[in-house]
Amino acid sequence: MGTAQLRNYIPFEVSGSEYLFHGLSGNIVQLDHLSREFVRYAEQNGTRSGDTVELDVDEYLAQVGADAAPRHRQMLAELSRLEILDLAETELKRFTATPPVPASTEGLPVKTLVFHLANACNLRCTYCYAGDGEYGAPQKYMSIETAERAIRFLLENSFDEKSVTIVLFGGEPFLNWKVLKHIVEHAVEEAKRWGKTVTFSLTTNGTLMTEEQMVFLHKYKIGTSVSMDGTKAAHDRNRPMAGGQGSYDRTSQNVAKLLETHTTAPIGTRVTVAKGFEKLETSLEHLLAKGFYEVGFAPVTESNMELALGDDDLAELLRQFRQLAELYVEAAVNNEYLGFSNLTNLLKELHTGTNKAYGCGAGLGFFAVSPDGGLYLCHRFNENEQFKLGDIYFGLHRRRQQEVLAELHVDRKESCTFCALKHICSGGCYYEAMERQGDYRRPNAHYCSWMHDWITLGLQTYVKILEKNPAFLDRISGIGKEGCMSN
């Protein structure tokens, strides 16, 4: 059999049983005696590159002895059939090949457009990546004319797609309520004319909503994410109003009204986790008690280490995620849903399988439109000319789009080649790579080790639920209530 690679895998244990997750195919394999023996031999005697081990299979078979070799050959053949064991680099990979860079971007549909309704915000969050919502530019507000042209651009460039998504974003989108309202009403009518449907999501700090606006969100079934950081003390520490006073009380009062009024789409919240963060279980319990469908936790995107999470902070974050995972399993076994969206989203990916060549959909079917109509790689690159890919008047610059997609493809990221997470995170967020690594094309090296630990925790959680209530995994994977766009 010669030289072989045990490829892109993570070993893990649950209740004394040993498993192997093969990241390229998404397979989760419970190891029997023979495969467990082989994996241990490979790890002790092979040459490791990332999550891949290269070894001489003939030497392995020689050491197991002639009598046992046929059974071991059969086991190796099964691992090869699953493409976990690579016996020949030239073999066609049916399950594990990475999707290539699109041969042409001309026919790629635009599916989601993030409308930056206002490059302005009434809060002064300490960790705001957008510079008080202004994105390094003077305050701008999208006009009705620009909004209508952006809607037309989306419908025209979605090609044969029957459904498109509009994300209402800012700054704070409610600072431009007149245009927000017009976008929704106009898009619904125009989509009908094009024979399409349009769905909406909205991210807000929650301080400006009126009851009239809440009724509007309910009427048009707009999925809503309200940014909150937990209890009053935790929230007010990093999310003050422009005048310096805390924003918690106003946000909390509006959330109570919103949850009572708007019942046609999920309402979630997102906690930005900065240094000195509140105990996550406290934040989760507090926010779920308010009535939110689910809560997501996102480490702050910051190069300022007074706010960014260092190695010790990330270790503590993982420890607390592990505690929340235990609560999640306990609820799932009883067929109850604990709204810890980070874990839910990971379990969905593990259950349905994923094979991504890119960290996200930015530049593929997902773009952001600035208040003046410029098209950008994603909402975080709004107003950054380096990442401008055209405008809504003359269209996408398809050649530049092709160049960017070639630059961002996971196969361009050498450190991802032998990583088990190659098809899951595919190097991670481009904006974070630029912020922390100095190059948007590089993988998020500062999260690599942490991501391995997080995925391993997710795998252990997945197996525990699979053993006791597999129907729960089917149910959450078919819910369709994806996390809303967050800022």
C-alpha cells in the first residue's frame, strides 16, 4: 500500500468511546479496536503536518503480523473508501474535494444585500469597529432614490434565484426610518413583479424603536437582532449613549415592547464579548428571561488589547462555553431548546455537513451597499475603497470579484491545507484577518487553536445528543431560524 495520509482529522472521546472527525468529508466515525489501534500507531510513528499524519502503511501491516493483516487491510480499505485515509494523491476525491474558485463570476447571482441605511449611530460603543457607525467617512444617510436603485440591482442580479434577502443595517438603521420603511414596502412589491420573494433581517441597538415601527416589523415578518451585552452593568460598560449615559434601560424597555408586539419572526440578541466579560451563563439567563429566542456571543474584533481577548481570556471563554454546552445537552435530552446560538449553529453544520472553500458568502452572493450606492465585499468593509467591487448603477466589477475570490480561496492559505477545519471555517473572517493579522487573505491564526477546541466541544456535544435524542438534531437543523446579521 505504500505511503498514506490520515487526513485532516480530529480525535475525540465521549463517555470512554473514541471517535474521529474527518473535517474534509464531515464524517464522524466511532473507532473500533482495529481503527483505534491504527490511529494510535499513526500518531506515534507518522510525520504530522497540522491535523494530517503521513505514514508507511506497509510498515504498519508488517508490525500487526501476517495473521491479523487481512483484517487490518479491510479496515484500511474502509477508511480509504471514506477518503479519511489517502492512499493515492491522484485518486478522484468524490467526498472531500474543495469547491474550486468559480471559473467565471459573470453568472454568479447576488442573493443577499446589506443596506447601510446610515453611516451614523446614536451610541458610542467602546469596541465599535465602524468608528461610531461612520466607517471612517462623514455621516451619510441612504436616500429613497438610492434605495430603490439598490433593490432593482438586487432583483436584476439575482438572476434565476427565486428568493433574495435584504439586511437592514447601519450604523443604526432606525436613524433613517423613512427610507427603511420604504425599502421594505417597495422591495415586497417589486419582488412580486419579478416573480420572486424577499426576506428581511434587521440589526439594531434597540434604543430608538417606536411602537409604530415594532408593528411594522411584525407586519413584514422581519427577523430582528438587538445588540445587548447582558445585564445592565455589563451592557452599560461598553455601550453608552452619545451623551455618555448608559443605554441599557432604554434598550430593555423597548425590547419588552418589541417582544410583545413582534411575533412573526425570531428575535435574537448578540453579546459582544470584550475583555473583562460578564459570566456567560449570567448573560444568557438574563437575556433569555427577557424573551429572546436565542443569544449569540461574539468575541470583539479589536487590535486594541485593552478590549481584545488575549490567550487567557479565550481560555476562559472556552471554559464557559463548555459549561453552557452541558446545560444545552441537558435541555436537548428533555427535548427543550436552550437558545445558545453559537452551539446551535455549529451542531447544524455538523449534522447537515459543510464543505466551504470560503470563510463566508462575502463576494460570492453576499455584498454590502453603502448610502451612496457603492458595493463592498461585506458590511464590515463598508466605505473601504480597497474592497469596493462596483456600484448599483454600473454593476459589479466582475473581474475584480474574480480576483478577490481567487485571493480568498482556502487553497491559497497554506496553513489550512492539512487542517481539520479547512471546510468548516476555511480560514475565518476576512475583516478579522486584516485587523489582527494585517492581511485579509490570511487565516485567523489568533483563533486557530481556540477553534479546534471549540469544534471538539461541539463534536462531543453532538455525539451526546445523538445518543440520547437524535430527533432534536433533526429538529434544530430544520428550524430555519438562522442568526440575524450582527454588528
